[in-house]
Amino acid sequence: MNEFDWRRISKQALGAILVTCLTLGLILAKTWRQPSRKVLTSFSWKHLGLAVCLLILSAVVDTVRVKVMVRAAGERVSFLVGLRTVLAGYFIAAVTPFVAGGAPVQAYSLYLGGIPLGKATGIVLVSGFLAQWLLTIMAAVLVFGFGLQVGPTPILQGIIKLGVLVYAVGWVVIFYLAWNLEKATPIVEWCFRLLVKARIVSESWVQGAVAKTTSFLAEVARSFQGVFSGGFFYMLLGGLAYLAIFALNFTVAPVLMAGLGREVDYWLLMALQVPVYLLVSVVPTPGGSGGLEAGLAMIMSHHLGGHELGLFVAGWRLLILYFHLISGGLGLLAVFGPGRKKGGSS
């Protein structure tokens, strides 16, 4: 990762912005009314400042969460290493399909902070599992336990329930595979043998590559298992940190709604966002663009007038997107900028 492709990532960022703008354009075109102009002039901008503060506080808590998860693996990193890890992950996740690109960059940032790459990868894997498990459990409890009505129609509600169930099963399978990652040696060897048969690489190169790859997978598996078996207290703290992060992020939309002068049921609006955030990770667009906007418009359609809905969704999404792109860009510079090397704290 020493040669970071800034041109490619810039194109991906532009793609995410384009998809978001197209989606918001469609929503605004459908919801714009004459009274929409008054929405802009009457909006309380102090609520926008409060929303920004919530996002900043969320990033700070997320940094503490990184430090806690690193401690669970028996390692330590500085606050600045944790912060750059979080911010760089925000940026990459915002511009890659399935919101999935942030993990490798976060692992590399921890590696530069002095943690072995295999262990750093295991830490990031465990963190991802913990976040998704908490979201899945909350979504299941809300949708099945409390009967939360997320979809506006019975068909959509049924699709959401099915999605939560399939998502939960999928993560159980992925967890099993990650726990037994060191057993993937035969698969690794088979893949490399295909490269030899295709005359892409030599036999001698494959022998060294297989040894290095299997050693790395074994290190990841040991780290993954070690965090779970030896760091329960830190895992618990990490889970509490994630709950705080979710609460801060899910409060942004209600705060913006309050800025419109509307009565806000904070708990209900926060709860409605849980299954949306859970399922948007399967949307194959950069950063979930399109899915996030449509999901928020769906859950807010019963709480805002038609002339307010489009502007509200646009303001919320642009705030989230540009916060992650701007702050995440600074994180990327801290990881891949000139003069960065392993063991650095900047």
C-alpha cells in the first residue's frame, strides 16, 4: 500500500457524489412544492451545528473504540493513530461498493502504528463483526420483538423482515469462516495452482506465496480468536462504544428535523434507522448511495410533509457524505501522505 492510487480513489469519490446527487435530484423533483422555499428560510441553523457536533463526537468515540479493541488484542496505539484509522475508514467506506472498503485501510493504518499486519486485520475483523452483530440484534428486537413498522406497506415490511433474517444467517456463516481461517490452506494452494497451470506464475514463486499467505491467514485467525477469548472486558467496552456511536449517528436526523420546527419523537426516529443502516450495506453502490437516501425518505415520509421531505433527505445525506469525505480525506493523508512509515503516530 505504499503506492496509494489517489487518482482511482478520487474517481470513486466523484462516483459516490454523482450517485448521491442523482438520487437526491429525483427525490427533490418529486417532492418540491412552492412551500419548500419557506423550509429553507425557516430552518434553524443552530440545529445544523448541533448535528455536526454529533458527528464529530461520534468520530471521537469511535477512536476510543479502536484503542479499546486494540487493547483486547494485547496491543496499544496512540489516540492519533486511532483517529486516522477511523477517519480513513470513513472515507473509503463512503466511496466503495457495499460500504466495504474501509477495513483494509484501517488494518494498514494500525500496521503503520506498530501492530503486526495479521493481528491488525484480526482486530478490524472483530470490530466489524461486533458492529454488525449489534445492529442485527437491535434490528431483530425492534422489528420482530416490538413490531416496529419500518416499511410503509405490508410487502415492504415483509421484505425488511426477511432481509434481517438472511443478514443474520449470513453473518453466522462468515463468523465461522473467519474463526477457521487457518483451515483455508487447501483452498489457497488450489487457487495458486490454477495460476501455475495458466502459466501466469512459476512453481517456485507459488511455493513462497503459499507459505506467506497461509502464515498470514493463521496470524489473522489467531488474532481473531484471541480477541474473543482473552479480551472479554475490552470487547464489552467496545460494544458499549459502538452503541454510543450508533446513538450519536442516529440522532443527527431527528436533530435536523427539529431544525424544521417539527415535533420530534427521538426514540422512534432513531429506532427506524437501525434496519435501514443494517440493510444498506448490501446495496452495491459507493457508500450505499441511493439506498441510504431512499431508506431515509421511506421512514420519514410519515413524519414530514411532502414539501419538506426532499430537502430534509438532501440536507441529511449531504451532511453525512461530505463530513465523511472531508474528515476522511484528512485521515487518508495521515495514512498515505508523504513521509509516513511504520510505527509513526501521525
